[in-house]
Amino acid sequence: MQRARRSLRSTVERALDRFGARGGGDLVADLALPVSTAAVAQLLGLTVERTGAWSS
């Protein structure tokens, strides 16, 4: 569970960094969707490379 928590925390931090670097954006498309997609993928045991198609 700790590994999952660290991974999700990293995903959230990257999404927030990108969001902030652009000066904002669409909260759902730029933050909620990538984070929730990563969380579900992690629960299913999928790699990050395989989740790209989900968010397109």
C-alpha cells in the first residue's frame, strides 16, 4: 500500500506541476482525469504506457 501511495502522490505532484507551469487550465482534463486514470490503472496492475489510450 505504501508503494501505491508514493506512486499516486508522484502522479498528483507531476499533474500539479504541469498545471501550475501553464498558469492553470482545465481542472478535470489536466488534473482529475490523469490522476484517476493512474489510480485505476495501478489497481488493475497496468503500466503507465498502457494507460495513455484511456486518457485520449
